[in-house]
Amino acid sequence: VAIDFDAAEALGRKILGKGSWVKRIFEEFDGSACGFLWPAEFAALKARFEQAMGGFGSRANFSFDAADSNMEGRISQYEWDQYSAILIAEVGETRCRVA
């Protein structure tokens, strides 16, 4: 399946408005709305992200342990913000926004 990244990004920008994709995806997967991602929620986020990325998903090295920088078994919004910068560096801002 071919993805029109320009069209997907335009749609994403329309949906997000002026909001951040980083914040939006965190909130979408924070099922308990507690401000943290637990391992299962992170795994679901990873699967969704990789599916949306297609072949580029394998370039991103998703690691709960790497994202959980304070090693408390959950990922805060701040930790996700920091980790998303790594994902952007690995696969690019546009592809992350499209996903």
C-alpha cells in the first residue's frame, strides 16, 4: 500500500490544528487518563505507530525501558516528550506526524 505522505500530513494537521502530535498520541493511549503510559499502553502505541509507518516503522527502535528514563515502570508526559525527540531523529518529523 502506497502512502501519500503529503496528503496524510495535511489531514493530520487539520485534525490536530495547532496541537502537538506528541501530546495527542500520549493522551490517546493514556487509557486510564492518569498522566502516565503503562507497559501495555506503550505496547499498543508502538504497534499503532509501526502500523502507520509501514516499512519505516522498523527504523524506530521503540523501547519502553529507554522511554522510562526514571525507571519507575511507567512513562510520564515529560518522558514521552523526551523520547519522541529520539523517534523524530530516527524517522523524521513528517513521518511521526503522519503516524
